[in-house]
Amino acid sequence: MNRHSLPLVVALLVVPAARAQDTRHFETRVRPLLAENCFKCHGPDRQRGDLRLDTADGFKKGGGSGTPLVTPARPDDSLLLRAVRHADGVEKMPPEGKLTAAQVADLAAWVKAGAPYPASVAKAPAADPAKHWAFLPLQQARNPKPEIHNPIDGFVLAKLAAAGLTPAPPADARALIRRATFDLTGLPPTPDEIDAFLRDSARRTPDAAFEAVVDRLLASPAYGERWGRHWLDVARYADSNGLDENVAHGTAWRYRDYVVRSLNADKPYDQFLREQLAGDLLPAADPAARAERLVATGFLALGPKVLAEPDEKRMELDIVDEQIDTVGRAVLGMTFGCARCHDHKFDPIEQADYYGLAGVFVSTRTMEHFKKVARWHENSIATPAEQRAKAQIDAAGAVVKSLPAAAAALAAASPDLPTAMGVADGTPTDVRVLRRGNHLTPADVVPRRFPLVFAGAGQPALPKGQSGRLELAAWLTDPRHPLTARVIVNRVWRWHFGKGLVRSVDNFGLTGDAPTHPELLDYLAAGFTADGWSLKRLHRRIMLSATYRMSTAHDAKAATADPDNRLLWRANPRRLEAEAIRDSLLAVGGLLDRTAGGPALAGVKNRDYLFDHTSKDRTSYASDRRSLYLPVIRNNLYDVFQLFDAPDPAVPTGDRATTTVPTQALFFLNSDLSARAADALAGRLLAAPGLDDAGRVRLLFEFAYSRPPTTAETARVVAGVAAFEADAGRRAAWAAVCQAVLAGNEFIHLN
């Protein structure tokens, strides 16, 4: 296989979407479609042709002919898709008219995902779901081992002692600084940084030296880039729309840069959330602060949209549904979207709760219009000086009319004022409950409000003159809210340890996982709010614990008793994420361009078509900047990102998968990026003054693995260089061994 065949292989081996996402697609897109178009003839009251489509068993059985209705993962071969496409040789369905292209696409996507058909709506368990652990107020947890200085360690050691287990020994200094540097910056430590830490540990104490490292990394601009990427996963950030009209989000980069700036400034998390949910409604001290808060509302505008949907009301409600689902998952770890069509199957969220929230977002202006092709709203963020300059040029153009050439020149000189994707308040509206989520079957009006299980029946009415987003933001960031702080500290724990204290990081509902250390979770959440919602203080609290600094050493007894390491008896070995892998290759080769911020799409205007139904790809990844600044194109994610499990940017994701496939190894052996990084690294080694080949091997291992080589490794690499050099030349020989070292598992794993 050559390097040019890699993208095709990658595309064939991309991991399927998570089952939870497929189920949600069925509940929000497919089940309502079937209910609206199929159940009257193939439902509980009538089964034309002995075909019933309102149950999984009925769907599996098929009609009287016994022909399966779907071929899972193969929509083009499925009878269902042939029927709704009105193909020749099959009975056309629905008989009264063809489904829209978007509806057919929804069915095709469902079949491609394996045609999951969850059970029909069921009531919640008999036990009172409102007493679920996640819905209860934060508990004031006390350190169960007061003799242990850091309460995190006290909570962890108490659990281990109860199970008869002991923690792993501390990680060695080199492994620790490598872990911390990648955790906080997404980049490898340099040999000079490692040496400085080792010297400082000998001069002072290891604890004091490591504390200094953590503080240095938190102060680095790379911190915001690293942790901004984590939040962008949750915010389902993308530089294109995806779905039917894959057009450019040409100003989305402003939201990305806002996130990076906010995290580097350690903006309090409650303020960070309020700005994203209601920044347009918050007071601002000056035009710059006003622009910053308008940019922040891009969080609500970034989602994928079916821009060519002929049913304008459906498009509006689908956009609102996506916003509710994103806010629920990202902030609260709750799947509110499931209540669009019916009361939530498991959690105590009623359909009326959903439409109480829906009124808030229907009252928000996300779109300029819904006509094909629909246009999302953008807020002007022009400075007063920019506005005056444009007004002067436009006024001049309106005066020199009798001179067409001069008027044309002035028009060309008139600048486009900067805008940013975002929202604004619209017309305050209470909405009706929609039976089965269908706007053609409305029921009673529900006042705009928040879910009763959290806010209660006596909650104050939302203001009649505003959307209610400002009140929603205030409610979500109230320190007494049971979920907001728990969810974010659990996310931070997961991004440090590879697993959350609640492993289902995006689902704190009844179907999610219970916390492995509930007292520790509440201790962290309570401390987080008490510290002013400071993420950097939370990092310090976690990283300075002995729990974080444990090694990955294996213990047979602990592995038998707790094979999944739920009790935290050792650190979890972790593979780097896609962006960190790419950035590391560029960094060790000395190629990484540290320029920060700015547009991701070169030569593409806002709302231009990108990767669309013609498969014309106008995206370029020819940049040596950090991966954060590369384009994120829905439906056409960068091959390297797909290969190493970057998430689907259409949905909020707080827990990336980690898979191992053969093409990952082939990437390191065959890709242009790997070869270029290895050649550049070889050049660095050869240019380093005063080194013999053994010294170059040591420097190579310091760059790649943050450790010196063993005697055997040094001998092997020196011999490899000698063997290659006679035929390939010195630079090529060193490039070959560099590429072999970079292809090692140790390069992309943390211990």
C-alpha cells in the first residue's frame, strides 16, 4: 500500500457512530416520520399487507410476503428505501405522495447505522426518579482520611483500603512531566524542559518542582488551545454546516478563538456559560466586550441544519431541538431531546418540560429566514471606527452617481464589516406541545419554563418581553444547581484520567453510570464553585494529588479484583488524541507553526459550498499550524482526524473513543506527514553541535519519548543508521530511523 491509497483505506475503516447517537436519530427523526406517514396503515390499529411498523418485532418480521424490509447497513439494498424512493418494481410508499429528500436521507442514515429500533415508549421505573443521585443537591463531603493532605487522595485511598488494595507507586519524573505537558498543552515536553524539571527536583523537592511545572503549563498560551479543543468537542464545533447544504461556516473561527481566549484567561466557568447562552443579553462595558459576548453565542448557532428543508416550520423546530439537545448534554449531561415526541422513557423529563424549554429557543433568532436555502443569523461585531469608515465610503459612493467608474471603485473599496455566527432575541413565544413531535398535530400551549424535576412547579414566570435565555443561563449557573458543576468537573477528570468518575460523561440520567467515587465528585464540584468556578484551580487541585501522579505499574491482585481500574489503583495508560498526534509530529520535527487564531478556511467565503453532493472538496489542510486551527468539515472530516477517532462534529462529545486499526500503523510508515516530520527531525539531529551518533540517538529518544535510550536501543539505532547510510546517504538514513522511532507505540501513548 502506498501513501496515496491511505485516505481510501481510512474511509473504509472509520468507526461507526456510537449506538446512543443512532438511537437518538431514530427517536427524533425516524420514529416521528414513521408515525406521520406509515402508522395509519401499518400501525397498532391496522396492518395493511400484514405489515406493522410501530414495533421492532413487526419491522423485523416484514409483511405477508416474508421479505425483510431492511438490510442493515445497506440502505440501497433495502426494500424500505426502494419503496420510499419510488423505485421501479416495488410498491411505492407512501402511496399518496413521495417523502422529501431529507426524510429519505433520514431513513437511509438509520438503515446505514444498522436500523436500531428501540422499544416503544415506556414509563420510568417505579422508584422515584427525582431521587436519582445526580438530581440531588451537592453533598458536603469530608475527607475520609484527614491525615492525608489532599482530600482527593483521601477519598481514593479509602476506597482502595476497603477493597484490600494499595495504590501504584508514583510515576517517575520523566513520565510525569510528559503526562502533565500533554494534558495541559497537547504537546510533548522539550528536552530542555525535562532537564530543567529534573534539576529543580534535585535542587528543591519533587513536589515543589512539579507544582512549578503545573503553574508554568497553565500559564502557557498552549493551555487554551489544548483545553479549547476539549470544549469544542462538547460544543460540536465545525467550519461547515454538513447535512444537505454543506456550506462554509466562514466566521465560526471567531467562536473557536473566543473559547481559547476565555480558557487562557481562566474566565469563570459560570460566566463562560452565561456568555454562550445569553451573551447578547448581558451588559458590556465597551464595544470590544460587547463583540466578545456576541461571538460567544455562536455556541447556539453552530449546529448542523437542513437548510433546504421545504417545510419551514419543521426546519425551525429541528433547529430548536438541536439546541435543546446540545445545551442538555453539554451543560447538564441530560438527554432532553428524547422528550420531543413523548415523555422521556427513563428520566423524569416530561414532554411539557421539553416544550417549556423549546419556547425559550423559538423566542430566539437563530436564522435570518427559513426559505430555501435558509440563512443563519450573524451578529455584527464591527467597531465604531469600522462602522464610521464604511459609512463614509458608502456616502461618497451615493454622492460622485454621475461617474459610474468612480462609484464602482468606491463600492469595491467599501469593506465588509466583520460578523460572527450567533443568536439574538426574537419574538417571545410560548409554544404548544406537539403530539409525536409533529407540528401538524399541536396540543396545549406550555408557558416557557425549566424542567419541573429541577426547577419545581413554583418557579417564577419568565419575562414576557424577552426569550428567557438570560434566565436560563442564570438558572444553569446557580451554584445550587445539582448538575452543572458535577458535569464539568467530571469532564475535566475524564480529560485528565481517560475515564470520568461518572463514566457516561454526557449522560447523568437514570441510564447513565453511577459515580465510582460519589463523595469525591461532590467534593470537587463544591470546591469548584467555592473557588469562583476556576478551571485552572481545579486543574491544580487534581494534578497535585498523589492520585494523578501514580504510575501505570501493573498489579496482579488489583487487576483481578478491579480489572477496569474503577477504584483508581493506578494511572490509566492513554493514547494521544488525533490532534495531539499530528501536533507532536510537527513539534519534534521543529515544523510546528505556533501562529494563533484566525480563519480556518483559505480562499472560501462565508456560506460558500464546500464538500457537497458533487463531492467537490475546496478544503486545504496544507498548514503546519496546530490542529486546532485546521478546518473541521462535517461529512468530510480530515483523514488523519478520522483515523485517530476524532468525534463526529455534528453532536456534542465529551468522551472520545480510542480504537486500534492497522491503518494507524500504516499512517506512520507511509504518510507524507510522518515522512516529512521524520526528515525534519533527522535534520535537527544532524545539525546539533558536538554530538556523535550515540549522542544523536539520545536526543532522538528525548524528543520522541521524553527519556534516554537504553544501551541496547542506542546500539540498534546506530547500527541501523550505518546499514542505511551506505545506500541512502546520511540524511536519508537518519530520516529512516527517525520514522521508525516515531512509529513506535511509545510515541503516541502516555504512561
